[in-house]
Amino acid sequence: MIWDQEHETLSRSELEALQLERLQRQVANVYENVPFYRQALRERGILPADIRSLDDLPRLPFTVKNDFRDNYPFGLLAVPRRRLARVHASSGTTGKPTVVAYTKGDLDMWREVCARNLVAGGVAEDDTVQIAMGYGLFTGGLGWHYGAEHIGATVVPMSSGNTRRQIMLIQDFETTVFCATPSYAIYVAEQAEEMGVDLTATALRVGIHGAEPWSNEMRREIERRLGIDPIDTYGLSEIVGPGVSGECTYHCGLHINEDHFLVEIIDPQTGERLPPGERGELVITTLTKEALPVIRYRTGDITRLDLEPCPCGRTLARMEKVSGRTDDMLIVRGVNVFPSQIETVLLRVEGVQPHYLIVVDRELGAMDDVEIWVEVSEEIFADDIGRLRELQKVAEYEMYETLGIHARIKLVEPNTIERSMGKAQRVIDRRNVYG
Ligand code: DLL
């Protein structure tokens, strides 16, 4: 099923005409109403009237996360504060959060795009949707909440955590759709196994995931242990929250809601636009947002685009599963590697569990040193030491063969690595300590 037949199946030329009209309106709007953008455009000698085609987009300035911080909390608004209907914020590791704001119109648009992603993932009116993503300033919980209500599904607003209760309600309410970060989905599966509950025997059938990078191996693990079809969805607070893009049941990339979000792929080093199909950093311009329009936001997320129509009938461009963030990329003795690639290799090793931690270190003047802690199953851990040694060797060999990195693998017993209710912390980088 397609939620918005009209907008999700536009021809490329119809879509581009709509995008251009909206872009021109948006640029005029920010020039008029947001001093930050007026100044940035003036510095580049551009007036809104200079945007005559979509090819003029690269003439516009980028927006980066720091611009949100520098204008904290409400400096980037394009509307008076009294028009705000809601604010959200993303936590950030240090200092002030990134604040984002919505008018009533923005909330309507947001629930529309979330509804589209849910329907594309196979969710329908008859479903019971248990939302185990955080409610509150994080956009995950409330984003999916309104999207699911909008399509007429029954919402169970659990938020994340309270895992035993989540499992009880999955059984008692006959939940069919489970929304959670991939790492929390795995944790729920693990707890259910401990409680002796077989989730694959419940009514669960679809998983709505996202908010963190996850490999296809992790997807298979979720599929196997929860008995669901895991759907990848992508979004970020600065743009709207969830609802930017999502997979359909064909699992061949995430359909971008391009009539609201105009995307480009750039070389993260040079900022130059890359040709179609090449992998690089995703840049997004919001076309319809009222409270907080954003021009050419550098997401830091690495992906590539596919404009071919999809067997599902949608014509919206698809983005490849995000492999990682530019700032999460590890450079280990000159080899670039994303945590999700390490995850892929680990999960192919027999007996290894999807709980791991990558510790990167550097002694003064020495080379980067990578140690990967990974849990193995109870049976294997209880097995003789020879078997553990052998597994460790296999994992180290695979890591070198596939990714070209020498990493020490430390097999640890079940439940050693901290579980996550939201976004998992996979990397501890101690290199900065030495400057
Ligand atoms: O994570 C919004 C969201 C909620 C998306 C629920 C999907 C589901 P932020 O907290 O602002 O917003 O974090 C955004 O998370 O720039 C990516 O680096 C990462 N991210 C989000 N979705 C995915 C995904 C929400 N499917 C940041 N795969 C983004 C990989 C993702 N990374």
C-alpha cells in the first residue's frame, strides 16, 4: 500500500518542478525571516531570485550542527515564537542541546511523512504499534506515535526501557509492530529468551528501526530472534526527526520523502557535489518546514542515492542504508573503517553475539591500537579454552581479510557489555587523550 499515492509516485520531472517551486519559496522565506541565512546569502552575493533551477542549489551556503549551537536556542526560527507548537532537542555529548521547533503545520507534515514510512514498511490500520523508542525531547517516540495514529493503527506508547513489561505487553496486547532502535530490539529479544518467551511465536510481524547505524547482519539477527520483518528508517532532529526516509518491504534502500526534503551527496572533504550513484555525505534542504527551515544541512551521514523506480511503485529516490557518520569513521593505521563494517564481520563469526565494543587507543608516539570486545554465547564461553582461542583467531583473521585492519579480539562472557535502551555506544576512542 502507498499512503500518499500522489506524492510518492510523481514522475521525476513533476517532482523536480515541485521541488524548485518550493525551494524558491523557501529561500525567499529564510532571506526575509532568518538573519543568519540573510547574512550567509549576502556574503555569497546571492539573492533569492538567483535560484532559477535546482542546479543553482550548490550556490547556497551549507548549514552545520554548530550553527544550531551558535544560535541556541531559538536564533534560527523563521516564525515568531508564539507560533511554535512544539520543541524537541537532541542531547549531544557536550554542552547545550540542539533545539528544533515545529509550528502546527510542521507537525502535520511530520505525521504525514512518518505515516508514509510506516505504510511503506508494511504497517496498516489494523496494526497494534508498540513504540519502544524514547518519548520526550528525542524525536523517535513522538514522531512515530503521531504517524501511527494518523494511519489509524492502535498505539501503545511504551517509550524505551521497562523491558520485561514491554515483553508482557507484546504478548497480552498482541502487538504486531515494534518500534525500537536495533540495539534495543536485540536487548528485548535477549530478555525474552531469558524469560522463556518465544517472541517468534507472538503476533509481532514488523519492526520499525533506525536512529543508529546497523548492519544487514544485525537485521538478520533481529529477524530471526523476534520473528519480524525489520524495516530501516532514517531521520534526524535538525531536519524533522524520523520521517526523512524509510524502506519499503522490498528492502532495497530507503525512500526519501523528496517533496519535503531535497537531497544532495557531497564529497565530505571538498564539499563538492558528487555525481549520481556515488557514495558521500548526505546534505538535506527542507522544502516545506515553517518554524525552522534548513538550507543544505550537512548530516555527516554516509550514503548514496538510487533514482531508479522501485518494484513497490514509489518513484521517490532511495538512499542506501547509512554506513556511518563522517565523525564516527575510525582511521586505524591509515585504514578507514566504520563501526558498522566491524559489526558485519563480527556477526558472521559463529557463536558471536551482537554485543560488542570497539576500543581504540594510541600510546604516545605509537600506532593506533584496536581491541574489540565481543560477547559469545553461553555454550561457547563454557566450552574449553581451545575452542575460544580458535574462535578468536577466526575473528581476527576475518577482520584482517575483510577490512584490512589488525585488531585484537577479546571474547567476553554474556552480559559483559552494557546494553542500550536507545542509541548504542559502540566505540570508545581513547586516542584524543594524548592529543
Ligand atoms: O535519531 C531520529 C530518528 C528516530 C530516526 C527514530 C529514525 C528513527 P537524532 O537523534 O537527531 O535523530 O540522530 C540523527 O542518527 O544523523 C544518523 O547519524 C543517525 N541515524 C538515524 N537513523 C539512522 C539509520 C534520530 N537508519 C542521527 N541508520 C543521524 C544509521 C541513523 N544511522
